[in-house]
Amino acid sequence: MPERAAPRAGALPWRTAWTLARRDLSARFKGLRLLLVCLFLGVGAIAAIGTLTGSIEHELGARGREILGGDLELRAWQRALSPAERAALARLGTVSRGLRMQAIASRGDATAPVALKAVDGAWPLYGRLSLVDGRRVGAPAAGTAWIAKETAARLGARIGSRIAIGGVPVTVGGIIATDPEQMSEGFALGDSAIVPFDLPSRSGLTAPGAMYRSVTRVRFADPLRDPDPEVDALKVRFGDNAFETRTRHAASPSTERFVGRMGEFLVLVGLAALVIAGIGIGGGVSSYLEARRGAIATLKVLGATGGDIVRIYLLQVGAAALAGSAAGLAAGVLVTPLLASALQSLLPVEAGFTVSPAALATAAAYGLLVALVFSAPPLVRARGWPAMALMRARVARLSADRKALALPVGLGLAAILALALANAAQPLVTLGFLGGSAALLALLGLAGLGIRKAAARLPRPRGPMLRAGLANLHRPGAQTGALVTALGFGLSAFVLIAAVQTSLDANIRRTVPQRAPDFFVLDIPRDKAEAFRRTVEQAAPGATTHVVPNLRGRILAYGPKGHMTRVSSLGKDLPEGAWALKGERGITYSVHVPEGSTVTQGEWWPEIPWGEPQVSLDEQLAEAIGLHVGDYITVGVLGVERTARVAALRRIDWDTLGFNYVLVFSPDALADAPHNLAATIEVPPGMATTELLPRLVRAFPAASVIETGGLLRDARALLDQMSTAILAAASVAVLAGLAVLLGAIAAARASRTYDTVILRVLGASRGQLLVLQLAEYGLIAGVLALLALAAGSAMAWLVVVKLFEFAWMPAWPRVLAVLAAGVMLVLAFALGGSLPLLRARPAQALREL
């Protein structure tokens, strides 16, 4: 009669499981420190990023009226709003008129370019201007001006000093400390100067053809009125292209776009760090359970079920995950004030401690979900094996029940995906990044399997150490799969950072060229071109002067005649690379091909044009919008639509900061429109320019003279800071990768103690054992370097091109040098991790096995 099975005991209560787990868990989390470090880095990065970006976005939303200076703003180039347009705004509330332009401030021979803001008596509609002496003021009184600290320092002026702006004398009434509207004003070639509304007209800065913008804002009588329907109504009544609009909901679109994309990139960096950290968590938990195989076997002999084992060690891993996540959350909160203080002058963020419950909850959720997904396989593996198999683990490796893994891993991955997409500004980019990470993880898993099989089938080398190193890749219990995954992600992170950094550097060099004229001059009257050339020649003999017509226009339509596409019909779905379709920009006309341009398709018009007006445009823009020679393009200039046939496409040399106009028309297309001239001046090398600038300001007070040297230095410094900030933030992923590398090497070292001791007993020297380690890690790193180069480059392309919308311009020699340095670092870590093996005493180690 067969023996009846003993009745199965009930599941171990959670309280009892926690008692056992707590007794076995070290207060210092010995064995789980890699899990702590990985979660600390990943959760801390996401917490800091989420808190900072959330604070900035909250400030942009809460201070939208103050940043914009109203509830609704209309901007128009080279014209004031018509009476009908102003009347339409007046019915909504209080209206404030203003003008924006470039100008020159002077005091004696000292000059300074300024971004001139002319305001009426109703300004500002929200908030007040802060001066350095503590006053909070509105519009300056007649005959006075508020100027920036940098302008005052350059002119040697102080409160009460007399200066001239556009040739009109004014008194410095105060020095600007903070202007709440500065963020909405956009890029300007100079510091702010605020003057009464009538000063530009008295100085000739608003003469026909002058480059200026009218800015008209309204403060709603009903503060709860939604500005968006009012914008739609204004466009229906006056046309889509009559003016540019902004509302308090998007007071500074460029800032919001930058913050959003930078925030998303940094979140992706945090996710990458957590994905890399997850590999470390899996390896760390696996090593932790391996070290406790005796305790697990004892519990099972005493009647513990697989579920009991999972409960006990899940509680231990959960406690460590909570501790690591909590430490990461605290670090994220503590580091946010430092980041806010560094960015306070550039972005609307308050210094001090900021707690964002949503950001902290999101970071904690990411950390705990990653811990669940990557710790599940070793926990399930420990659950499913009987006690005797655990006793034989040194020679018979444990494997996991894949069906049991489906539920925790599948649910965890689905939750991570849902959380990431719910917080993504560009879901497709986020989905691509996560998909790429998953694909890389799968690829590395296949690579580990392939390396093991290839190592088993390769011919055996003659050298005993090289032969043993090759055998270590496929022997029972080999850590090849874990090492391949950890090293692959680590090296890919090196490639990713190097490719992103070098691409950003190349884009900065292209955006801010090394070669540029010494001066730009705007708003030279058309009838004074020769007088301008004579003045330059007298002040700087031998200087090269290039004078061109300068107008502003907006592309309204393009395409074949009779089937042209209206830009307004595209909405926000502009073709990729069609940046010239956004807003107004500089246009010109010329008889000859402009300097720095090369005709690539079509033919240039003759010196005396005949027939219909013609235009030449940048070949990259033409490719982006599908425009060909023979098609047509319509632009709006001062409210008049002008259509021209595309006669030629040009390749523009963007490496110079000259007049690189995207659109160049034949003279008959634009010559009748009111406009002024612009010029560049290049002085001979070594020639002093101290006389040139004051003489130009005196001779042409309404013109704006801009020195490019300081401008380029400031632009390069700003972009370099951005690039450095991105590199510093992305280094979190590298730190996580290094932690995982160390953890993987430590885990492999623990599993090799048995092999090393046996080799020592058989007579192997320490040098031979080091060579054995180098051979094994060298073979793995060499194979993975090629895989990491491809995977890291693909992820970097996604970040640079799709997220930041920059050109893909990595410096491959630097990328390869960084990859080589990463391989050398891996070998150095491997050697360092092998040193404890050499100090192991064979007798003691054999007694502990």
C-alpha cells in the first residue's frame, strides 16, 4: 500500500515571515548594497528632475500674466496696430502699447547696444519693474530711462547721468534689477533699456523701413476670461497672418519648450540609470540569495514552502528597495535648491526647498517597479528548487520557472511603460527609448548565449591560461550572461554620452560660427549707403564693408502654381526641418549671388530682371517642404502678399556669421517696399576699432551697431553651459553603469572562489590567475565593444535628432576613444576585483564551500 503524503502546512504568515527576514537582514544591508546604490542613483535623479521641472512649469503657469505682461499680446513687424485692431482689444480690457527694437546708447565716446523697450503710461499691466535701489516702478517719466547694470557699467553711467539713446538725450532714472517680462521678450542683441513710448519716433527709430516690432497687450476686465477663444476670433476677423499672438497660457513658448524637452531628456537619463540599475539589482539579489543558499536549504528541510521562501526574501529585498528609494528621494529634494539657485537667473524658479508630491511619488514608483521586475527572476529561482538541489548549487546551477516569472515581470514592465508614457511630453520618443532599452537587453541576452556557445565550439588555444579563460566563458555556473548584460549596458552608456556630447559640441560650433564680421550695422537709411562707406573708410582704412537691403517677411504659401500650400493650414504640423515657416524672418534682394552661397539648381536671374519676380532659397529648406525650381512662394511684407517664382536653389555656408538669408529675391520683387539697409564690417587684423564705433553712432544715430566678438563669446559660453549641464546630468547613467559593473564583477568573483582555490591547489601562480581574468574579460569586452558602439550610437541619435531636433554630428574619433577608455576601465575593474581571490586561503575556502 503506497505511503500517504504528509498534509501540506499552511502558508507562513507575513508577520512570521517578516520576523525571519528581519533577523537575517543586516542593519547595514550587507549583500544588498548594490541594490541600494542603484536605486539611490536612479530614484534620486528622477526625483530631482521631476521636482525641478515641475517647479519651473508651475512658475510659468502661475506667473504667466506677469511674464507676458498681460492676458493677451499681439506683435506686428514694422507697423503699429490699426485703429480697428486696437478697438477690438480695447473691448476686452485695458490696453498697453509698446515698441521693441535694437538701438545704441552712448555717453561721450562710450557706446553700448541695447534692446530698446518703449512703453506707454499703462505699462506694466501686471507686476512692477524692480530697480537695484529697491524701488518698484512702472513706465519711466518723460526724458528718463531705466537701463541695465551691464549697460550702465559699459557707459560709466549711474542714476542721474545723461546718456543718448538713438541720438536723443535722456537721464538715467534707475538701474534695472529684474524685469518680470524679460523671459517673454526673447533673444536680443543687447541688454534692456526701457524708455517712454514716444522716444523711438523722436529718434527716427520707427521711420519707414526701420526694423522694429509693435507689442500691444491687454489686461482683461474679466480675469477669468479664457484668452484662447479671443485669439481665434481675432484671427478670423483680421486674418491668420496679420500679427503674432501670445497668451498668458504660453507666455514664453521657447522657455516652455526648452524646459519640457530638457526635462524629458533628463527623465530618460533617469530611466536609463534605473534600467542599468535594474541589471545591478538582479545581479545583486542573485548574489545575495546565492550566499544564503544554505539558509534557504535549511528552511526547506524544516518544511518551508517555495512561497514562504519568496515571502521572506521578498520582504528583505523590499526593505532594501524602500531604504534605497527613500534615500534617493531625500537626495533629490536636497539637491533641487542647488539646481534652482544655479538656474534662477535663466529660468523662473525659486531658490529654496521645493517638494513636489507627484514627482516624488513618480520617482518612488519607478524605483520600486524596477526593483520588482529585476529581483523577480532570482526570487522565483530560489522558490522552485528543492533543498538538495540548493546544496548542489556549486556544480548544478539553479534555473528559474519562466511561467512563474510572467506575472510579476509582465505586470511590472506594463506599469513602468504606462507610467513613462503618462508623463511623456513626446510619447513616441519615450516609447522608442524604452523599446530600444528592451531591445538592447534582449540583444545582450542573445549575445551572452552566443558567446557561450561560440566559446564552447572554438578550437582550444595552446596556452593554458588562455585555454582556461576561454573555458570559463562556457563552463557550468559561468557568469557570462550576467557579465555580458552589465558590461554591454555600461559600455553603451559610455558611447551614448560621448555621441550626445560631441554632437552638441558640433551643433554649437555650427550655430555659433568661428568666423564672423567685426560689426553688424542695422537700419542704415537707403539714401546714405555711400556716406556710410565713407565713414567706415575714414575711421578704419582698409576695412571691408558689405551692404545689403534688409526687410522682414513671413512665408505664407508655397508650391506649384495653382496648388500652393498655405502655411496657416498646416497648424503646428510643420514638415521636419521647415523652421523657416515659423514667424517672420529677414529677407533681402540682390542682383548677384550672395557671398557664401553656391547655386546648386536652376539659374540666377540677369542683372536686369524681366518677367515675373523670382526668388532663390536654401536647398535644405526646399527639400524639407518639397519645393522645386519652377514652383512659387508667397511672402507677406508689411501686410502685402508678394509671390515669386523659384529660380534657383542655393547651398549656404553656415560656418560664417554673414548675411545668410534663406530667401533672396530679384530686385523687382521687393525694391518698392519701404526698407533700410544692413551692413557688415570686417577690419584688417590687428587694427584698433576704438574710433569706428563712436563715429558711426554720431553719424547714424538711428542705426544699431553691434560688435560680434562679445556676442559670440557670450553665445558660446551659454551653449557650452547647456552642453555641460546635459553631460553632468547624463553622467548619472554612467555612475549607475559603473556601479553595475562593479557589482557584476563582485558577483562573478564570489562564484569563482571555488575555481580559483582549486587552481591554487593545483599549483597556479597569482600571475597566471591574473592572466586568466584578463583573458576572460578581454574576450567579453572586445565582442561587446562593437555591440555597444552600434546600440549606444542608435540611442544617442534618438536623443539628438528626435528629442532635441539637432543635427547628428558625432565626433567618431572621440566616441571611439571613450569606448576604448571604457574597455580599459572594465579590465581595470576586473583586475581590481580579482585581487581578493588571490588572497584567499585554500584550506579556509574549501572548508566554507
